[in-house]
Amino acid sequence: METEELLQKYASGVRDFTAVNLCEANLSRVNLSEANLSQANLSIANLGGANLSGANLSHAKLNVAKLNGANLSGANLNGADLNVANLIRADLSDATLVQAALIRAELIRVELSRANLSEANLNGASLREAKLRQANLSGANLSEADLTNASLKSANLERATLRETDLRGADLSGANLRNAELRRANLSQAKLIGADLSGANLRWADLSGATLRWADLSEAKLSGANLRGADLSSANLLNASLVYSDLSQSNLIEVDWMGADLSGATLTGAKLYEVLRYGLKTEGLICEWVDMSENGDRSQIYRLTPEESKKFFNQTLPTVKIIIDAPLNPDAHLALAVAYHQIAHQYPAMIHPPNIEVSGRRTTLTFRISNDTRLFSTAYVAILPFKDALINQEKIVHLVQMIDSPEISNLLNQAMGKLQEIKKVETFSRLIKREKFFQAPTLTIVTNSGNRTLDVHHNAGFGKRWMSSSEVVDLAAGTLTEGQQFTLPPISVVISFIQGLHFLPSQ
């Protein structure tokens, strides 16, 4: 069929041109919207500026075709061959290109937002500054493609292959890259805020200067990756492999990386405020100094020798443990949740709820803490709902005076100030007075990063409850008065505990 005949038929209302042969035809700027061109041969054809919106081009041959500036919005290009085609500035928004072939195609500044490119082959394609927002690229092959400065916000790239792909400056915020193949990809200066990279292969990838705030990199493979100067604050790196990776001067503030493998990695100059340093593999780790300041402004630098580095990154998790001599029933569980919710509202440092273990007779609350300096202030606040609070808190004040640390004292003073506000909350006071669980005897134990424990308080009535015939627990505190129960740990025990504390001096 000749070009003129096709256009005449289209003008007369014909839309079905299945398997038409228009190889090398000049269809520049023609209107063929909604036409059925499935299985058509349009190789080397000139369709520059043409209107093909809503057209059916499934399994069509468009190899080396000129489609620059063409309108293909909503078009069906499933299984189409577009190898080496010119699609510069074309509009393919909402188009479907499932299993389409676009090898080495020119897609510079193309509009592909919300397009479906699942399992498409874009090997070596040029997608510089392309718009792929919310596009579906699951299982697609983008190896060696050029996506510099492209927008892939909220795109689906699950299981996609991006080996050696150039993504410099690309925006992948909120993108799904689960189990994607990104070996040796260049993501320098890329934005990956909130992106899901769980299980992704990023071995030897360049992520220098990339923004990965709140990104999920759990189980990701980052061996040999360049993360120099990257922003990983609040990212999830649980069980990630960072063997021989370069994390120099990276922002790791509030990162969660329990179980991560940092063997042979370089961490010099990293920002590590509120980062737990236990549960890591750190053999051969290189770290000359870290920034422990809250804002990452280098106001609190901590320098490390190789020996100090080993100790620094193999700390025991500091905890406050409150053991209650009563089981946790459903009513008590609800009351406990409400009590700590109200405490957290006034005292944000307690925002993380405790781990709860319940046996037939006792309940254990364990509060995880990021560093030793917060141990006593956390214990001071955590005990608040219980009858033992006053004597516990008095002992904590005396212990902090014995330790004589300005930082610990300052945090305790802040906690004491916040406590006054919590006590004014009428619903809180009524709650703890009404629930019998809060009247039970308690033990309070703190464990520092040096794995040394200190019994802050041991109620004399703990473990001495008696049962009535109806097997209701008597929660009386015991026969000793509070004054008789006020006994501090031996000075030798306190000194041993102090020796296990890990302080970070400012320099």
C-alpha cells in the first residue's frame, strides 16, 4: 500500500491497516491516531511529528524509524521492534511497550510517564533527561543505557537489569528497585529518597554523592560500591553487604544496619549520630575518625586508632530493663501502651516502644538505647508508670552524681523537667492508679555498651507474692518501707560499670 492510499482510506474512516508494509515511507506529521497498525512494517519510515496517539502498533517493525516529536500517548507498542529508532522528544505517556525492543534507541527527553515497559529491551538506549515517572519497567533490560538526569520518580524497576547503566543525576525517589541488577551502575549524585533497593545488586556501583535518605537497602549487595559523601540518613541497611565499600564522609545519621557486613569497608569521616554499633561484621574496617554531632556539622569529632575502631564498632547494645513481678493481661497491655504513648508525646526520646516479654508470672520491658549517655535518663522516665518510680528515680539521681558526667547529668535534668509535664496529664495519673499491674514490685537493670550491668533498684517484695484461693496475685510491695529499701549498689560495682561506659569526647 502506498502512502497516499493509506491516508485516503484513513480520511474515509478506515482504521484497520494490520500488517501494512510502509517501509521507508514518509509519514511525517500525518494523523493516524487510533489506527490499527499491528504487525505493520514501518522500518526506516519517517513518522517525525506524527499523531499516533491511541494507535495499535503491537508487534510492528519500526527499526531505525524516525519518530522524533511524535505523539504516541496511549499507544499500544507491545512486542514492537524499535531498535535504533529516533524517539527524541516523543510523547509516549501512558503507552504500553511490554516486551518491546528498543536496543540503542534514541529516547532523549522522551515522555514515558506511566508507560508500561515491563520486560522491554532498552540495552544501550539513550534516555538522557527522559521522563519515566511512575513508569513500569519491571524486568526490563536497561544495561549500558544512558539515563543521566532522567526522572524515574515512583517508577517500578523491580528485577530490572541496569548493569553498567549511567544514572548520574537521575531522580529515582520512591522508585521500586527490589532485586534489581545494578552491578557497576553509575548513580553518582542520583536521588533515591525513599527508594526500595532491598535485595538489589549494587556491587561496584558508583553512588558517590547520591541521596538515599529513608531508602530501603536491606539485604542489598553493595560490595565494593562507592558511597563516598552519600546521604544515607535514616536508611535501612539491615543485613546489607558493604564489604570493601567506600563510605568515607557519608551521612549515616540514624541509619539502621544491624547485621550488615562492613568487612574491609572505609568509614573515615562518616556521620554516625544515633547509629547503633552492634551486630556488625567489621573485620578489616578502615576508620580514622567519625563525626558524632547531631547535625553532622563536625562539632563532635571522635578519632580512632585501629584498636579503638574494633571496640567502637563492636559495642553491646545499651538497654534499660524493667522486670515487673506480674504477668501482662490484655487490660494491663492496653494501659501500658497508653501510658508510654503519653510519655513519648511529652518526651520524644522515648518514642520507640519497649520490647515486651511475658511469662506466666513476670513481664520484662526492654528499652533499646543508641548510646550510654541516655541510659539513666531513659530509666528515669521509663519507670514512671510504676509504684516503684519515686525510689527508682531517687537512686538514679544519686548514681548519676557518682558517675559525675556533665552530659549524663544534663540529659537527666532534661528528663526531670519533662516528667513534671507528664505528671500534670490527668488521664495519665488516673490510668496508673487504676491498673493493678503498675502497683507490682519491679527490678530495674541497666546494661552499658561495655556489656556491664547495674541493678538500679530491686524491690524487696519482688518474688515474694502470695496467692489467694482464687489464684489472684497479691501485688503488695512488701513489708519493708521505702526508706529501708533505699540501698545503692556497692561502690566497686558502680566503678566497674563506669569503666564500661563509652563516652565520645568533643574535639
